[in-house]
Amino acid sequence: MRRIVGVVAIAFAAYLIAQPLVVANALGLPHETSTQWINLRASWGGTLAGLGAFVAWLPAPRPPWGRLAIALVAWAMAGIGIARLVGFAVDGGPDTRQYIWISAEALLAIGGLVALRRK
């Protein structure tokens, strides 16, 4: 059941990543610049994608808390980073801060996944 919930969350996240105007209109968020569009995709669709992946990934009914924390951060950062890269490709014009964010997201996602493989 958790895998189904995770996949449904990922599917809805893909919709939000593809249609960031839905989030902008629903929440009254600004969407004039490419940076704002990228942030809408990453913050809402990307976070939901990462959480959906985390839920689908959950390995056992009671995994160790440390492993859960590492996985949650890794999957969340992976989802946000992927959505941000989609924004780079679709919206163009990322500013310097966007490059800092994607670097941090990639570092946390890769670091977390490496740590999970070692445990």
C-alpha cells in the first residue's frame, strides 16, 4: 500500500512540476521571473516528488530512525533537485542562487544515498 501511495504522490508531483501555475494561483505566489517559476517547480512539485519517493522506498515497517532521517533528506533533496533542473531547462535564466541551491541539493542527495548504501 505504501508503494501505491508513494507512486500516486510522485504522479501528482509530476503534474505540479509540469504546471507550476496551478500552485502559483492556488497560493497567490509570484510567478513573473524565471527564478520564481523554478522555485515553484522545485519547492512544491519537487518536495512532493521526494516525499513520494521516500514513502515508496520505505524498506520495512520499523527501520532504524537514523536510516529514516538520512533517507528522508536524500529523497527530498533528489526530488527538489530534479524539479529544479526541469525548471532550468523549461524556464531558463537561473540566477546565481539557483546554482547554489542545485549544488546543495545534489550534494545532500548523493551523500545521503551513499550513506544509505553503507548502513
